[in-house]
Amino acid sequence: MKSKPPQFLSHAPEAPSASVVRKDFAKRWTAILAAGLGVGMLLVQSCSPNAKAGPNGGDVVAMNDGKTSAEVLSNADTGEVMVHTWDNDLKSARPVEARPLTIGADEKQIQLDPHPLANDPPGFCSRFYGRADWLRGGSVRHGWLGHSGAETGRMHFDWSRGWKAGGMHRGMWSEMGGHGPGMGQGGHGGMHQ
């Protein structure tokens, strides 16, 4: 009987087959895409039709690191915009520091001046107002909200409910009478184009 020569063990790992490499690559990319989709869903949550509407039916935008909810209402006939600030349950007004807000779309923007309600504490405000011609017609569909002069911290939102709600609440616009361009605080009326 012939004996076989001794086999030497190799310590080098065997290269994976091409199909194993493809499966591993596919698993990794599937995990990356799933994670990206999850993050994307969180980012566009405010853009979805299921996002919350404010107490007046307007678009809701997170403010102050998510501690406050801002409701955007718009008047397509006049180009007026009003923002009300609420607690996160959208049940009670939450006054914020009475400094102007800025609302915009793409490169256009408007400053919204504080117009405190009677029960807002001194130095705080839960209503902001402004008007700009570029908002007439109600064609703006995506906007952002932030504090005036701050490039960071802008919160983007889907600007759709605010137009409809603004049309339904005509009384709130007449309440702001006399605060249009040239007649507002400091003579600027909140108009920046």
C-alpha cells in the first residue's frame, strides 16, 4: 500500500469567493440605505401630509431646539404672514424672546416683528407679523423659519396648510391693520426682500 505524502497546513486564510463578496457588499449597502432612509424620514416629517396642524390650522415648525412649536399662517391676497408660538402640545401659547423672526423661501426672506398679545409677559411675545409682495398669490410651497440675522438654526417646513388656514381666518389679518410696510415698528414694517 502506498502512503500519501504528508499535507502541510497553510495558515493563510482562503480568499472568499466572488459570490460571498457580493453578498457581503449587498448587506452593507442595504444597511446603509436603510439607515439613510430612516434619517431622511425624520428630516421630512414636517413635510408630510400627516404632520401636525397648528391650533389655527397652519403649518407647524419646531423652534428653540424643539422646545417651542411655531405655527405659520399666510394671507395669499395681501402677502401677510403671522407666526404664533405654542407649547409642543399645541394647547397653550408659549411666548418667546421678543426679537424678530425671519421667514423665507429660497433666497427671499421677510422679517416678522414681535406683536405681543395682551397676556404675553414683558420682553416676550407669542405673535409675530410681517408682509412682503413676493408672498402674494400663495405660490410658495417650501419655507424656512429662524431668528433674524441667524444663518444657522433655520427650520425648513412644507408651506401648504398656512395658506389655506390664513384664508379661513380673515379676522386675524384685519386685527393687524396699520402694521403694513412703512407703518410698523421703527418704520420698516417687517418687509425685507
